[in-house]
Amino acid sequence: MRALLICAALAGIVAAGSTEQGAGVVIRIRAFLEFYSGVFALVALSAAVVAGLAASERFMPIRLRVLAQSAHRATAVMSMSFLVAHVLLKILQGHASVLDVAVPFDGGQERAVWIGLGTIASDMMIIVFATGVARGRFIGQGRPWTWRVLHITAYLCWPIAIAHGLNAGRAAKDWVTLSYTACFLLVVVMAVARLASWMWRRGRTRRREVHVPNRAARDSLVTEVQGIPDEQFWAELKAEAAQWTGSHK
Amino acid sequence: MPRSSPGHRSILPLANGVARIGGLVAVLVGLALCAIVEQEIIARVGPHRAVKAQVSSATPSGRRPHPTPKATRTDLAAPLGQVRTTVLRQRGASARAAFGVEDLPQPDVHLTRIDDAKGWAFGTAAIPPPPGVAAVPDPSVFVARRSGKTWQVAVAGVEDFVRLVRQAPTTVIPADERPILEQYGEAVSAKEGVATGMTLPWSAGQSWTMHSVAGNDALQFSGGDGRVLAPAPGRLYRFCTRSASQSMLLLIHADGLASEYYQMADVPDVKEGALVQEGDYLGHTGTARPCGGAAPASGPPTVDFTLFSGASPMPLEGTQIGGWTLHAAGDQVWADRSGLRVDAGNPLLNFGPVDASPSPAPRPPSATPSPRSHSATPSPRSPSARPSPRSTHSR
């Protein structure tokens, strides 16, 4: 049903594009996208990183985490669509060649270095996005950390994308640079907090293993406060993932 | 199912709704891209109009001779030398100002037509910038008349030019080129704010990048499919024709306006003085420098574009072209249109032809962008665009 709607919309768009009125509209849309698609891709990517951090934050209530997870999914999809638009339009404009999509630092254009960073960031984004979409396939097989390692390259991809955004195109205005820097610092703070809580939890978990026979009430309280034990977390995540991917494992 | 606290509504429907928003945006962007690609295909695959050289109608008995390569060197040396000195004398001041130097290289003179028997000649000359100076060569059109052993040369912009154009035989200046050359010779240098009535020199719907040429009133355009198209009807004249496919072009339009194109490659073999229609192919962006001036050919392929009112370059500030108003302050150049501002280095979109008739230079400058130039008439090939006033926003 949805596919039918999309096909009908596509046919309508193609027909409208060949009229003169439609062509004028298309030109304005094109100008808008040429100017803003890169910006939107980066903003959506930043939102996806923040939402992803929120969604996997163990101290957050589960309802907010579910909401954050869907926000993470939505912004990731939007970012991907704006990325495709951005790359396609830049190729049509002649600012990058088709080869630049995959091979960085290849073209001899001015600012080739910054454009190459965009290539690298977009390649990483594709991997991050693909692992996110195929999350369900990673559950129950292999080590739990495989998926994490792949998906966590988002932390590397995002600053590269920011560097590309600030330098590969038009000169960034001051408020743009400031807001990018502010977003960057915010994410750094959240990521460091995440890392700290993870290391803290691992430290406490290890210590708890050493004292296994000691099941004092104080310790079990500490366990609850520190966070959800792994089994419950994975069970919840698995159930949630089954919802998204439609698998019935 | 993720466990929600008993008594609370499940968060899932809201979460699903949020996720669907992402999908919706992606579909919309995809549809927009389809429309853009469709238009791009139409623009590239659609019928290209080759430049039609105007067959000169009703020429009198003497056919207009092509540049006489048969003439002996001694015949040409006199006018060439005379032309060079005259061009340097009459155009030297403006060239020195444009290049910022004191010593000028010798001009590159091209005799378009010479009638040895009657002692008349017509041609073009370009003063190239000295090596190391990034500037566009200074173009000039001249008429020369032999009196005795010497040649009297008049460069466009000088009083004698119009008089000589009127007196020249049709073998040297055909009848249909005369009016446009007279207007060119009579036009006064423009103040700011000329509505040229031209469109941008590339296909409608494409965005090219605009750069300034240091210190000059010239622009560099690059990108798109690289095909430079005539922005208005006019007559085509060549400069620095060492190799025909790389010559510099000057298009003389009505009302004394002219546009110059440099660094192009693949210039088609059009007869000089031919009438070129708006949208006709002029050449491809490149890095050629046929006029000399030994600047290394580097960087992306571009076309250097300058506008002239009569013989003097039109200042960029306030010039309206393709519905955009150009501004220049110091080294910075930008274009704006109904509040949308595009800085140098950013994509400049060609919205299509404008319907404004060019305001001739001698009239006092139009200080405000005339509303005429912001509307567009539908034309068979190009899309019409109706920009609506937007609140000023910059990135």
C-alpha cells in the first residue's frame, strides 16, 4: 500500500517537473537543498548521536529511552537522506566527482583535503547506519561487543563530519562555528560521562565477583543502584529489537 | 514487549510515530531528488542549439573578405604596428588601472577584416596582463584607415571610432554589424547599478560557483557542466586567435553593452561578427590563456566573465544579471536576490531568463533593483521562476 502511494507520488512529481511552473519550483527546491542539505545532514547526525547516547543511558527511565531510541532512528534516517541529497547535488554541481564518493583525496580540486574528509565521514556513516539497521542480526550470535565496536565508530565519524562541514564549502559564519563547537563539547561531555559510568560499573562489578559468596544486603542495594544487571538489559533490548526488526527470536 | 509501568499508557505508539517522521522526511527528500535529477536530465539531453552564424543578407557586390592570410607581411606590418601603439595609447590608462602595473606588454592584435585595396581594416586587440598578474586581458575593437603610408587607427571608446565605422566600406564592416558597433562606440561608461537584461552565462537550473578576480570588475565562474552559453543576443568577436578553439570572445550586445569571456576551451568555429542568440554555446570552461600573460594555467576550469558598457568595464556593484544583483566591496563579491544572498565560492543558481530590457548605460543608474528584472516570462525551453520576497536571511 505504501509502495503504491510512493509510486503514485513519483509519477506525479515527474509529470509536474516537466511543466514550467513545476520546473520553477524544482529550481527553488534545488537551490534550497544545495545550500542546506549538508547542514541538515550534519545537524541530524548530531541529533542522532545525542539521541543514541540518551537511548543507551542506563540511568534514564525506560520510557524515555524508548522515545530516545525512536528519535535516534528517525534522525539517523533523516541524516542519511540529506547526506544522499548533499552528495548527489555536489556531484551535479561539479564540485566533486563520482569517484569522490568512495575514494578520498582523489580529485585535484581546491580544498580536496576537506572534501576527502567528507568522503571518509560518509563511508563511516554508511557502516554505522547499516549496523544500526541490522541490529537484530547481531543479537544472540557472537560476542555482544561486535556490534558495539562497529557502531561506536560514530564517535569518530561525527567530528570528521564537523571538520568537513566547517571547511569544505563556504566559509562558516561565526555563530555556525560556535554552535558546532558547543554541540561537540556537549557530546564530548556526555560521552566522557558514559565512559566514566561504564568504567565505574565495571570496577564495581569486578569487585563484586571477587566477593561472590558475600551477599550482604548492602551489596545487593548497591547493585541495584549501580545499574541494571546485564541479563535484564539484554533481555529488554532483545525484546525491543524484535519489535523493530520483526524477528521473532 | 518493553514493559511499561502498569496503569500508564504505552510509550510505543508515540515512539513509532517519531520513527515514522524520519521515514517521511527521507521519502520527501527522495522525491525532491528525483525531480531535480529529472530536470538535470532534461537540461543536458535536451536539444542544444548550435550557434547559427548569421548569413549576411543582401551584401553588396564585394563579398566581405576573411582575414587575409594571403596579404604579405609588409602589408600587414604597418597597420599592426600602428594599431599596437594606438591601442596602448588609448587603452593604456584603463589597462594600467586594471592590472595595477606601469609597464604593459604588447597588445595581441587580430585583424578580422582588411580591405587592402581601399585601405581599411577592422579588428580586435587585447592587452594581456603582465606575467604574474591575475587579471582578464583588456579588450578593444578598432577600425583603421590608411592615409598615404600610415594608418589612422581608432579604438572603440574614442570619438573617431564611430565616425570611421560609418565611413568604413561594407567589406570591412558589414551593414548589419554597423548599428551595434556604433552603439558600442557611443556608449558612456556605466555608473553603478545597471540592469543588463542578461541571464547568467550557463544553462538554467544549474548552479555554478562564482569567484572574484582579484581587484578587477571580473567574475570567474566554474562548475556545472562547463558549457558557457550566451547570456543575451549579440555579435561575436574574437581575440588572441592563435588557436581558434581557445580564443577570447567578446559579445557585443544591444545598447552598448558587451560581455567578455576568457579561459574558455572548445570555442566553436563561428564566423566573426555573427549574431549569436541567447543560450547559444560559446565554449567550455577551461584554463587556456591565449592572450599571453604567462600566468600558470592551474586550478579548476573556469570562465572569466567581464561586462562592459561601451569600452569601459562595468563596475560590479549594483549590476543586475539573471535576476541577481551583484555587489562588490573590497575583495569580496556577492550576489543577492529578494533577500537570498550568495557569497563568492557558493553555488549561484541560474533561475532562467529575465524579461527586463537592458537599461542603456547613459541613463542615470537605477539605484533600486527594478521589479521588472525579478519577474520571468515563461519561455519554451527554460523554466520560469517567480521569486517571492523572503525575509533576509544569511547562513
